[in-house]
Amino acid sequence: MLKSAFCRINGMFLLPTIAALLLTGTSSQAATPGTPIRVVIIGLVHGHAQGLLHAIPQNSRVQLVGISEPDKELASRYATQFHLDQKLFFTDMGTMLDQTHPDAALVYTDIADHRKAIEAAASRGINSMVEKPLATNVPDALAIRKAAREHHVQVLTNYETTWYASNAEAQHEVTEGKLGDIRRVVVHDGHEGPKEIHVGPEFLNWLTDPEKDGAGAMFDFGCYGADLMTVLMNGATPESVTAVALTDKPDIYPKVDDDATIIVRYPKAQAVLQPSWDWPFARKDMEVYGSKGYVITVAADDLRVRFPGDKAESEVKAPPLTDGRQNSLDYLADVLHGKIDPGHDLTSLPTNMIVVQILSAARESAKAGRTIPLKPLPE
């Protein structure tokens, strides 16, 4: 079923395969069908690596064949915590890639090091999936796209909210036209703060470094809303971005923002992104208002909706995501086995190029105190 240039496949919205390949210039390196994909982990300083190492042993579609981490103490700590064979560990990324021959690299470095890891993997014909956001600046994003195109590999960006059934259903309601034309989207993301929730010291170190993270809460949590809005707007580049960044807790976060508001403007719509390390509770939710109705996501599985003719809003349960769409590892396996084309969905490189544009403009806007106009990136 097509809506404009997009089609809905298993709850996600993609351009037709041929158009997507023409736009990205990439094709996935196909792993042998029916066998687990071979993956390596580059870096352990990203705290989400813990969730990954809990998930991999439970997933028969993935085989971990190597981990590169130059910090030997950190590597030893992970080896002990997750009962990992010491033979998996390398201190040098290139040596690991050359010796293990993986299908994909899962990148858990700081954000500034994404480019280096992706380029190293791509030069060897290896696909990558990085933790959000894709990059800290547009030049790095352009270099990443260049590497992906030249070496014909996939570069995917993982967001927790991609695997929320509520977000997939909200996208479905928009594509089905139940809301009418999108007018306003409001996205709230964040938690009490990385130090307050006791992230590991190696994680906190770079999260609070503007060079390694790109900013503070603005990049750490603003990327979620930028990602969702880009897909809701069918991959359009916004007209402008206006942002305000605050540091409400300068004694804890002296170098970066811990709260931000980002206004992303389109010709007939706008998104208001509210990333923060100063929420009283963790939250990831979205409000989508159209000319005919609205949908509000409630955590991962629930929604509140109101459509034409409804006297009040109602609460609904989102249908579950289908196989291959429920988590990042299954998704990656299906991409590499040729079952899923990322097209322009939430993980895709074209979508996340625009996310980096939005975040970079937000950072510039907050510093300069003015609205930053945008135009599509050069192809």
C-alpha cells in the first residue's frame, strides 16, 4: 500500500527499494541466509553496551566474534560481568576487524568517534550500526555517507524508540490520513540526568564533553524527536531550526546544556522537541496533532487518540511490532539477509543525515541566539 512516495511494511514507512538505493547509493552486505550474522562491538564506553551484551546471548540470529576496547581495565570489567571469553577482546579496532571478518560492527564509542569506526568498517566492506545520534556535526555525517556509498555498506542508527509499538502506530495513523495534515508535533525525551541515574564513569565522561557528545541533553535526547519528525515529514529537510539551551545544574554539568527546547519549522508544520536531563522522571513520549485529530504516545505500547466525530479521546493499545521489527539485533539480521530495506525509516542513513542537520543547527541557534535556516544537503 503506497501513500505518496512511501509504503508501510511491518509498521514502518519506507521508500520503494529502487528509489531508496538510488538515494543512498548503498546496499547491505548480505550474510549467508539462515545463519547467524557475525558481529563485533567497537568500544565499551557507551553504557548501552550493557543492554547489548545482555541481549546477544538470548538471540540466536547473532554471533559475537570480537570486542575492541583500548581501556584494558574497562574491558576486564565487562569480561567479568558478562562472563566473556578473553579471546573475544582486542585493544586495536583494525586488528579485530581484520582477524574476525564480521558482517557488521556495533559501535559503542562516544559519538565523535563514530566516523572513525564507520570508515574503518566500511573500508573492509563491513556494515555498521551505531548508537544514536549518527554524528556530532554535518561534515562527519557527510564523510560517513561518502564511505557508505563508496564501499556499498549499510550504516544504521539505533534508537530505543524505534522499537516502540506506540511510535509505529502513530506513524501508521499519520500515513492512513486519520489525523489529516500534520500541524504540530511535540516530543518529550530524557530523564533526571546521567549523573543522577548513576551511569558509569566512562559513559558520564563523554556525555558531558561537548566535543565527544556534540552537546549535552540537546544531542543526547533531542535526536529522538528529530528522528521521529523526519520520518513523519517523509524525509523533508526543515526550513529552519530555533533552539534555546539551558544549564539548570551548572554544578553538575558545567560544560554542556542539561535542558533544551528546539523548534523545527516546516512550510505548514512544526515540531517542538524538549530534550532534558532535568525531568523529574524518565520519559519518551510524542504528541502528533493534525488538521483532523491527534495521537499521543504513552511509553512503548499505549496511545491516546481523538479522531473526527469523537466526543473525547480514547486510550488504545498499539498492535505489537512484527518479527524483525521488535529490536535492533533482529532488524539488523533481516537487513543483512535482504529481508528488510531500511529505505528512509527511523534507522536509515538518509533520515539520520537530516537528524544531524537539525541537531547541528539547534546547537548553532542556541549559541548565536537566532533562527538557523536549512536547505537540503548536497548529494
